[in-house]
Amino acid sequence: MLFWILVAVLTAVVAVILLYPLLRGAKAAENIRAGEAAVYRDQLRELDRDLSGGLITPEEADYARAEIGRRLIAVSADEPVETPKPARHHRFTEAFVLLVLPVLGLCLYLATGRPDLPSQPLEARLENPGNDVAVLITKAERHLAEKPDDGKGWDVLAPIYFRTMRVNDAQVAYRNAIRLLGPSPVRLDGLAETLMAVSDGVVTEEARQVLEQSLTLEPDNPRARFYIALSSEQAGRRDEARQAFEALAKQSPPDAPWLPLVNQHIAMNGANPAAPGANSAAPGANSAAPGAVSAAPGNPTQQDVAAAEIMNAGDRQQMIRGMVESLDAKLSADPNNFEGWMRLVRSYAVLNDRDRAAGALKRGLAAFPPAGEQGRQLLALARELGIATEGMAQ
């Protein structure tokens, strides 16, 4: 009932606002000439005062009086001699505002709204959040505010914060989970990725220390090894980075989804892609490694890798460029391949073709807009590779 009372009050207020100019009519305009005449009469009286006070000469007073009199006569001549007609009312418009608009609004609400739906305050929504992620997060936050020592709660909330790009909150949640539940490779890797997200993809010294702690718990952790190698690359230690990436490639199974990205970094640091599978039974290898990508067009086959090992540098470069152009053509035909765009941008950067890398980035952002998580990942990759992103982030 309260809802309908509020609707009626709002409707009445809107109707008054809309009708006021119509009801007011031209009353203000009819008084303009009378106001002007009163102003000129005041000027004549002020002129007499100035003359009697000796502020002006009689000649100046006569000239000014003649000018003011001329204007007063002109205004007075325009005044109607008959009684003015009452203002004309806009009957149709008034009826439209008073009747048609409220009826249209009510019909629209009954057609698209849910007047039979009971109110659901915040407390009720928190009790039954359904699939609303925002409400789920709010519920978890309220629980942790009451029980801040619930390590499992922080452990669940931290990756959700990270996926929703609340990286500062994710950092706090990961630290609390590690403090309460103890360090684990998953928690340490998550904290390291959060620290890198805060620093725009740079593996900071603190992130590297966290990753090294993760390796002490799981020496064959491919995610931690990748990021540590990436930190050496970002620091300009190309030989050290190449050796770390080569060791990761040899440890990885032949079908490891992160292997193409590792081989790209090996090529970026001045070496040939390492042969995969040297230690296919390495423990700890899992699909959650960084840069993990699903199979997509444009990846080199094992035959391609074997053929590349016996080629000279020029033929190898030509082969790589051919594979990149093939990936480019396939993405042009089917642009809905996020991992393919990531590889294409990085591949053109490896080939030092900045113009094509920027073009691939622009086309990738057309398929995956910057406002989404995948678009943000494309922009982060571009910044990591030194590709200009001005005008692409909107």
C-alpha cells in the first residue's frame, strides 16, 4: 500500500510541475509594459531631484526629460485600452498531462513490472543470494567482519576478489588466509599474482620472494617457475631468464598447455624453443600454470619443432613468421579465440613487428572489449611487451 501512495504522490508532483507553465500563461508578459512605464516615471522624479539639487543644468534636464518622455509615451501608446482577455488555457495539453500520462505510466508498469512481487530487503537477499556474485561477496564480507579469524572464509574469498579485479582486497584476503591457515603453493601463487596485478604485470621483488617460498613447498610448481623466469626477463637478465624458461620447458609434458608461451619467451631471449617432455613425469605439473591456454590454431606441432631444430636461422625465422601469419588468418576468420589473440600479439612482438602487434591488439580488443576481464588481460600483455595502448582502453 505504501508503494502505491508514493506513486500517487510522485505522479501529482510531476503533473504540477508540468502544468505550472501552462496555468501561469502570459500573465508575466502582460505586466512588462506597465513595469517599463513605472521605471520611466521614477527616472523623471529622479531627474527633478537632480535639477533641484544643482547636479545638472536646466538645459541637460530639459534634454533628459524630453528623451524619457518620448520613451514613456511610446510605452503608454502600446498599452491596450480595453480590458485584457483572460489567458487562454491549453485544455488538450492539460488533459494529456493529468490523465493520459499517468494512465500510460500505470499501463507500462503493469506490463513490465511485478506489482505482485513482495519487497525483499537486503537481509532477505543475503539469506538467499542465488547466483548474485555481489550478494555472495557481501554475505562473505559480513561473515568475516563478525569472525575475522575464519581462515577458510578468507581462502574462499581471495580468488573471488582477484577474478572480480578487486586486487587490493584480494591481497588482504590472501595474506589473512596464509596467516591463519599457513602457506601453501596455491595461496602463495595467488598472492604473487595479486601483487603482480597491483604492479601492472611486473614481478616485483616481494612477488618473487613469495614465489620462491612457493617453490620450497613444491619445487616442480610450473606457475612459480614461470613467473620467476619472467622476473629475470623483466630485470634484463636474458641469459638467466632463458635458462629458467628452458628448464621449465624440459620439465613440462609434451602436451602442457603453457608450453607454447614458454617457447615464445625462450625465443624472445635469443634461443631456440626447447624440446618438451624431457621430464614428462615431473610432479606438480598442472593445467593451472601461468599462461595456461587451451589448444588453439597457430600452435607449432612437434614436427614443426623438430624441423626447426635442423634449420638455419633464416629458414627458422621464415617458418615462425609463416605460422604467425597462419594464426592471424585463422583469427580473422574466427575472432572469438581469446588465447589466440594473446599469442598473436606476443608473437608479433617477438618478431619485432610493432605495427602488426598493435593492429592485432586492436582487433583483439574489438572481439574482447577492454571493459571485460579478457580485454584487460590483452591490455596488460600489451603494456608488458611495450606496445602503445593509447586510445584503446576506452
